[in-house]
Amino acid sequence: MTMSTVTVPAPSAAQKAAGAPDPRRLRLRRRLAQWGFVAPAVVFMLLFFGYPLVRNIVMSFQHYTPKTFFTGEAPFNGVDNWSNVFQDALFGKALWHTLVFTAGSLVGQFCIGLALAVFFNRRFPLNGVLRSLILLPWLVPMVVSGVVWRRILDQDTGVLNSFLDTLGLGGHTPWLTSPGMALLSVILVNIWIGIPFNMVILYGGLQEIPKELHEAAALDGASAWRTFRSITLPTLKPVITVVLVLGFMSTVKILDLILALTDGGPADATQTLGTLTYQNSFVQLDFGAGAVVGNVLILVSAVFAVFYLRANRTEGK
Amino acid sequence: MSKRFNAIRLRFTSWTVGRQGRDPAAPRRRRSRRAVAPLATVSVLVAGTALTGCGQQRDGDVYTVLNSSTDDSYHRWDAQAMARCSKQLGVTIEQQSVPAAQVMTKALRMASSKSLPDIVQFDASEMPTFAEAGGLVDLRTLGLGTDDIPQGIVNFGSYKGTYYGAARSVNTLALFYNKDILAQAGLKVPATWDELRETARKLTHGKRYGLALSAGGAEDGVFQFTPFMWSNGGDERQLDGPRVVEALDFWKSLLKDGSLSKSTVSWTQADVNDQFMAGNAAMMINGPWQVETLNTKKSLHWGIARIPVPKTGDKSVGPLGGAVLTVPNTGDRAREKTAGRIVACLAGQKEQLTYALNSWMVPADEKAAAVWRERVPELDALADQVAAARSRTAEVGAGWSSVSLALQSAFQSALTGESSKAALTRAQQRATSGN
């Protein structure tokens, strides 16, 4: 994307500045310069995005085992890896969990993030301090939050259940230990982690909205809700797209949080595509199967990236 | 998109840094265009050298050991042992420690870039995978003897009859109990399943559970299930067999009595130890590597016993755990020979004893183990348990990881509601399909 933003001065201006030498050499040099700008980005993308991507796709059609690391031989086995993975009941489960997890996290993060952003968009004392405090979950490494939340959510000794108990609200909720609850708990923790990101970006978007629009609405006697619906939301739409797509990309591939919280358990209740890839590749050392799940994950992300680019293009016009 | 993105990024900067961000690109526009083409070339070159730099050359007299001693005290003990062996053999030995779960993948990556270390310390359950890939050298051909090592432990370090791994020390699981709580209740240390169930039920009181164990979704939980499965005659090749189902039903009964916390399914062995130390459990299933932590709490008086068996007279069979030192196949015979001598030194009787006394594990060597028993009589029960213990990979070899994953899922399903039979039937299918 950065490649297209290279700007070149108009030829006439350049000619004047250089005292008008041979125009052909000048054009050649300009070409070179253009490629010079583009080359680092292209090389970088090919090396670090193109190569691994192609490698991953090829690997998903290979019988790739620990032996391969020694012999370098990975015989092609057609669609064996794919059919094995798709026949595995765990894959369907993981796919479903991933969808629920992503949708739940995004809805939660976005709604709370937007509410907070609107709230902080007003002027009031301690606004800055509070805003910085809300950023904290973002600053804590994912694994650290995972480990801390695991303690908080412990059924018998966790702080949350003790707190609920003192309020007389039961206090024996099996947050992470019941297959029915675990996915919900993991989603709640992820919402907590994602709120700052959503709030920061949406707050930025809100600051961009011209004040006159709101003033005009107020003069016309629009209610607060009406103003929000007819002015804030539509003008915020491009930013909302960015937030949701970026949020989607980082949520759909979730791994570290789940490994720290539940390790995919109990009874595979929190297995997602991310954890399944990890398990196939690095626990079972069946790299072909791991690559298949990884490819599915890339495909899902790619579909959304296309949506995003399209939405963005129509917006830009 | 870049424009909007910049707007957002600027906002973001002002959010975190404050409003001093000027456009940094503005005053720089007059950079010479001539610098650009060389810049691109340089970036390509840098990328190229960075990639070729992966295959590193081995240093003459420096021998590296890849291990998982990331823990402070283990790293120190290993460093001391290596320093002693360095002196004895006239070479330099260095250790490179990565987290236990990464030893295998790290070693595989090193194999593909032809930069394997001279010695790798694998967890014994992982060794067969590396051996099957053809990555290990037969230690007997490097002059290591197995005469003083009990057959069980030779098997522990062997794969398909070839001796690839020398164990320095081994460990297993045992029943740890809080002496004060048992004495107060006037109860004996349980020896059979019925006694264990009864004792655990009686000791469960208020916030305290009778027993703590780990049924977490990782190797920890499987490790803890094996003594129940094996003592009952179960077989990991037949997960849906009646003996395995009975063992899982026994776990379920403990949970149903309320003697086990419902959090059992999310606990690692370290969590179990925390619960026991905090007085939230009167007994626990755990291993000797926890002893160092246990001893930091002076007011805790704990004892250790064999894991209870189904009926009086049954043999208590636990899982054999621990790491083995292996020599990877680097193709450099001379270096491999020296590596063999280093392994012989590190796994020699003297070093074994020192290591075992430090880490509270049991020496693999018979003579060293005899001395160890005299030095730490309180862990005598553990030495007995080790003598009868069994290796996880003896029967299924490199297939253990599939069995382990299937089993984890099965006991977690069963402990959270499903019937043991149904869960284990599914596990058996999953383990044999290799997925």
C-alpha cells in the first residue's frame, strides 16, 4: 500500500533545476529512484509475507514430520492433510468457537469502547487521568493478564467468586472449569483487554467531528440520542470500519490468551483455530495438519481484508 | 487508506505522548535522490546476509548443551556440574536453556539449519520423537555402559531397543499428605482407593478439600492420571478398556464426593502444590520437584507415601518422569565421541548424586540411589515408587503425544459431566486416527 504513495515532481520543474541535461538519462535516473523507493518495501513483503505464505500453503499438501527437518524430504500427499483435518470433529468445534469468540469479543469491546469514547469526549475534571488509567489493560502483556485472570476466576479461591459471595450472589460460578462457561469467561477477559484499543481509536475519530455539526443539531432542537444517531455515527463510520476490521484481525487468531487461561480446555471447550494450529504443529508435530488450519485462518482473515478494502475504496470517493 | 490512518496515528500519538508531535517528515524533503538506489541495494544485502548467517560454525573446544533449565536454581546446578566436567575433560561446556515446551521445536529447527548442539537434554517422553526422525546417536557406540543402571531406567532412555538417552535422575508421583491435619482427624495414610476416598471425604471440611490433583489440559494432567490407570491394569493402547474406565470413574467419584475441587480440571501441578501449601487441601498427588518450594514453609509438616492402589496387594505403578541427555546426530564423529564423554560425566554416579540431592529427585544409577536413600530417608517412599515406575513411551513410542492429547480431552469431558466410557471411547478413536 505504501508503494502507491511515491510522489514524483513534475518533469518540467526537474528539468529546470538540473539545467536541462539529456532528458533520456534523466528519465532513467528517475525510474531508478522510483524503484529505489519501492524496492525495500517489495523485498520486505516478499521475504516476510510472500515466502511464508506460499510455504504454508505448500506445506499443507505435504507429509511434513520431524524427519523432514533432517532429510529435507517432505513428500506430497495430495489432500490427505485437508481431509484429515476436516474429518476431525475438533476442527468443526474450533471453528465454531472461533466465530463465537470473535463475534462476542468484537461486540463487547466495540460497544463499551464507543460508550467510553463518547463519555470522554466531554470536558470534565480528571478526564485525562481517567483516560490514561483505562489504557492500563493494553499495557499489560497478554500472558500476564491471562495468568492473573486465571487466578481471579478460580472457582474456590478466586477473588471474583469471593466478591460475589459477599454480595450474596452465589459465588460458586465455575468460570473456567465448566465447558459451558469457559468460552464465555474467555470472551469476557478478551473484552476487558480490547476496550482500550477501541476507545482510543474511536475517541480519536470523535475529536475529528466538527463542533459546528453538533451545534447546528442543538439549534434544531435534536435530542442527544438523535444527534448521536444522525451525526456522530455516520461521521464516525470510516473510523468504525477501521476499528472493527483491525479488531477482527487480532481476535480471530487468538492464541496466547487462551493458552494462559484454559489451555484450550476444559474438554476442548475453548479450542479455537489458533490453539488447534498450535496443537497440531507444536505438540503433535504434524506440521502439515497445522498448516491446513493455519491456511483456513488466513483465508478467513483475507475475506475480511477484502471487505475492508472495498468499504474503504467506496468511502474514499 | 494511508491518509486516514495517519490521522488516527497522530491522534494516538497525542493521546499517549502529549501534543508536541510535529510532522517529522516536513524539514527532510530535500534529501538527495542519489542516496536512494544504494539504500535499496543495501537493504537487499542486509536481508541476504541475515539469512545466510543462520548456519553457524561450531567452535573447536566449546561444547553446547541444550536444556530446559530456565529455572534459576536448576540453571545454577547445571552450570556447576558442567564446570566440574569441563575441568575433568579439558573442554569448555556451555549450556543454552529454553523453556521445556520449546526444546523439541528448537532442536528440530537447529537440525534443519545444521547447527545442532552437541548434547540435548530432552524430556524422556519427547526423546522417541527425535530418535525416530533419526536425530540421535546410540550412546553405547560412544562407550557409555549401562551395567549399573536398573533395566527400567535403561528402557526409559531407550527407543526400539537402542539406548539413546542417559538419565541423571528420575522422578515420579507420590501421595503428599499434611501430617498435622491427618493426626488431628486421627486418620491413617490411605493405601487403597477405598481408603483414599474415605479419608479424603473425612478430611474435606469448610474451604479445605481432602485431596488435590491436577487434571489440567496439558501433559500435567495426563501424568497424574497414569498412576491410577496403570495401577488398575489399564493400558494406553486401549483407552476404552474397562480398566481405564474404572480409573476415570474413580476420579469422578472423588469429585462427586466433593473431596476434589471442581477447579481440578484447570489446575497444573504447580497450582496443586499452591493449594496444598495454602492449606486448601489435606493431601495431594505431586512430584519431588515441588519439595524445594514445600520446604520454604516451615510450619507445614508434610509426609510422603505411595499412591494408593485399587485393592490391597496391588502394585502401585507410577509414571517415570525426568530428562535424558542425548547426543544428536551431527555427523562429526570426533565431536560426538567427546559429547559422549561429557554425557558420561554428567550422568556419572558422583554428578547424579549431587544433582539428585539438589533437586530432590531420585538418582537413576542403582548405587547412587542407595546412597541417596540414606541421605534423604524422608523420601524413601519415592524411591520405592520409582523402582516400580513405568515410562510413558515404552509402548506407544512417538505416538505418545496423540494418546496424551486424546486422554486429556477425555478425562476433562468426564470430570465435567460426560460418562467415562463415552469419553474414553472417543479418545481411543482419536488416538488411533492420529489426529
